Amino acid sequence: MNQDDLTKQDEDLSATEFDGEERADHHDFGSWPEIAGLIFTILVTWLIFQFRG
């Protein structure tokens, strides 16, 4: 892998290159990070309103 490959943005890659990189990462978390972030955001918002009135 050369330096130019490291600086490419996802938008600059073709679909096959992007899929290849995603498979090479070996990380497929699905939608759980977004769901956990949404729940955390709702919890923090609720706590703010509970303690701030």
C-alpha cells in the first residue's frame, strides 16, 4: 500500500475498491453503533431536563 492509497477519500474510490477495503477491515458492526449513540443521546437529553428543569 502506498501513501496515495492512504489519503484517498471514500468518495474517490470505486465501488469495488470500497468493498475490498471494507472486507479487509474485518469489522462489520451493522447498525448497533448508531442505535447505541441514539439511546445515549436520548438518555443525556433526558438527564439534562431532569436536573435543569
